[in-house]
Amino acid sequence: MKKVLINGNGLTLEDVVNVARWGQPVEIDPSAVPKINASRAYVEGIVAEGRTVYGINTGFGEFSKVTVSAEDVAQLQHNLIVSHACGVGSWLSPEIVRAMMLLRVNSLAAGFSGVRLELLQTFVDMLNAGVVPCVPEKGSLGASGDLAPLSHIALTLIGLGEAFFDSKLMTGEEAMKSAGITPIVLAAKEGLALINGTQAMTAIGALTLYDAKNLAITADIAGALTMEALQGITCAFHPTLHAVRPQKGQVATAKHMLELVAGSERVTKQGQVRVQDAYSLRCIPQIHGASKDALAYVEEKLLIEINAVTDNPIIAHEEDIAISGGNFHGQPIALPMDFLAIAMAELCNVSERRIERLVNPALSGLPGFLTKTGGISSGFMIAQYAAAALVSENKVLCHPASVDSIPSSANQEDHVSMGTIGARKASEVLFNLKKTLAIELLCATQGIDLSGDGKLGKATQVAYDLVRGVAPTLEEDREMYVDFERVSALIDTNLIVQETRKAI
């Protein structure tokens, strides 16, 4: 695989996913090396001259008032890592940890952090060899950055903590030795440079957003199949209607819906069967489109943060200054993470309402709960319950994390972002959305099977065939959760989106 070059400013969302999820190798861009070395030389000059600069020869947070002697600078950095590794809970997934590592290397490679090239190369070697530090999911306030989770990554870098190598859990020292990598002995400023930043929330957010973009298109496809099962009215997607309210996501979604059902004999015109559809069908462009616009906003903010320097202090060696500020503060990502969760929850809400229309005979005109043997069989009755439970859980998860704050470090850090909590919540909403869409795809295809004859659209036929390839028509009750998992796995492959796109 072609290597991803790291230089501090060139990463894309796809790069993050390819490295974190698929193991694409990375390399430090040679063009970044002079900046890295010059920044490091400046830090070493500060130590040699005995100038007092936060984080280089002082304590941290409230202890910034304490000056540290030159001979204790290395111990200061080591102590910082071991004392700040205070995470709790289950391990973050390997792909999240790998994304965190990539983003931290990218930030340091910009040449404003004063670390040695040797340290960055060790990070790169860990990524390429598959050393994955064990990082607990909880414990970050999102300012001064993701201190606790990043400290757990740094533990492995210095040969401590725990890590996975070859899918086996071992000590950080054993993992590094097994990979043939020598742990780093930290020098001045390097401990702080490793942990001051927003890479946990940004990594979780980037992976969640990438999947959310695909689910937003999957939601259109599920909605189109439901339209065909319920003889939905396509007039609501007419381009003139949306041109007079030119919200970008709305216009694009209306166009996509017409493309998906093009050639279908299952959809109808205004007045042919009914005058108008319920909102969950008629307003798909407005509802899905608004969520897509929200995702576009989140993507803009994440792309900035992926290539941002979130360290403190910033080593601006060309200006002969080390600037202590607050680039580590997660607020620019905390707000988008809450918005991301809300955007996905709305896709989930309307999907569940379409499921209800499919299973409810008073609304669908189809056999109750999509079974021919109602009474002896329950059909999709409890499938709708499951979707309703996921939607209800999302309402709790969408309480914004970013409106909360709690003072820390003796009130020196008196406002924090809670951005990492927001990102973790968004990833849970993503999970619930995927499962709900899987249920809608199953209900819609079952509804199509029960709703009589008529050709499907060229694109929706492709989607129907893919779903039926993993979950056949429900003739009698069976273990429904198995179908959920199979269709969820199909969604994960992104084949439904890719193949329907080809058909269009």
C-alpha cells in the first residue's frame, strides 16, 4: 500500500480511516524534517540558557509556578506521563487508538512542539508494526486536551503500560520488544508534547463522521425501499419544490430519492392512491438533508483539527518565542460532536417512524407486522420495539456534553470542554442508527415482498437484492437478531451505498 506522508497539514478524513482501520503505512514527509529539527534545537537552547518556559522547565497546571532544574527536566517529563495516565473503563478500540497516534504524530510533525525527530519516528514505527497501546475510554475532560488517554499511548512509547501486538495483550515493554522497537527516554518538553492535544476526541469524531456519512446515504436507500413498499408519492421530491428552498442537503436528497426509485412501478403520483404521504416519507429530503448539512459542518471542523497544532506551549522558533496559550482546549470539537450526535439521532428517529408505518396494518395496508400468519407468528412486531428502544436511548445520549464544565487543577483549568465524552456519545448514537437502518431495510424488503407485483427502481432493486442475499424473506418466525446482525454487517461493507451508486 502507498504510504501516507505526515507533515502536519496534509491529512484527509480518508487518510485517517485508511491508517486507523485498514493499516495503511505511514512515513514522515522529508519536507517536515527541517522544521522539526529547528523547533527541537530551540527547546534545547532554552534548557541550556536556563530560561523559564512553561512545560519545559516548570511544573504543570497549578504547579507551573514551580521551576525545575536542568538536571531534573527529563524526570519531569517521565513523571508527567506516569502520573497523568489515569484513564478508567474499557479499552478504546484499536482503530481509535491508531487514529489517535496518527493525529498526534501529524500535530508534532508540524514543527511547533519541539520534539526530537527520533520520537516521531518511534511513533511511526509503532503504527507500521501494529503496536497498539491500551487506552481506557474514560477520564478526559477535553482540556488541557485529552491528557489521560494520550498519556496511556505515551506509556507504551516509553516502554510502560499495556499494549496489543499481534492481537495479544502484553506489557508495553514486551510489545515494543516483540516489534523490534526501542522505547524512548523522554527529553525536555517531550512528555507534555505527547499529551497536550485533542487527538482522542478528534480520532473518535473522525471515524464516527466517516461512517455517519455512509449511513446518511444508507438512510436514503432504506427510505426509498420503504417508499416502494408503501406506494409512496414521488411528487414530494420534484426539483421545483426544492429549488424554492435551496438548502443544500435537502436539494441533494430529493434528487437522490428520485434517482433511487427511477423506473419503479411501486411508487405513485399525487392523487393516484392518496393525496399526500406522512412526513416520514414526504419530508425525507428535508429531514435527511438537514442531517447531511450538519455532517458537512462537522467535517469542516474535524478537517481543521486533524491538521492543527494543539500543543502548549507552541514553539515559534522563527519568532524566537514559546507561546503558552490554550490550543489544547477541545471546545471547537466539543460542539460539533454534540451536533453530530443530534444529526444522526434524527436520521434514526425518522427511520423508526417509517418502520412503524410498515408494520402497522392501519397505516400500511399490508399484513399486520409483515407476516402472513399473524397470531401464530409475530413477524416484525418486536423489531419495531427494538428500533423504538434505540431511538429512545439516543434521546438520552444527545444531551449535550459541551454545556457542562467542571474546574480542575486547583481552578487553574476552570473551564473544560467535555469534548471526548461528546465524541464517545456520538459513536454510540452511530451504533444505534446503523441497527435501526438495518431493521428498516429488513422491514422494507419484507413489505415489498408482501405488497404485490411491480418492478422496483433500478437502484432499489440492487439494494433489495443485497439485503435478500443475507436475509431471505420471512416466511415464518425465526431468530430475528441474526438478521439484524447480517444486515448490519452488510451496511459495514458499504456495498449497499457503492452498488446503488453504480446503478444510478
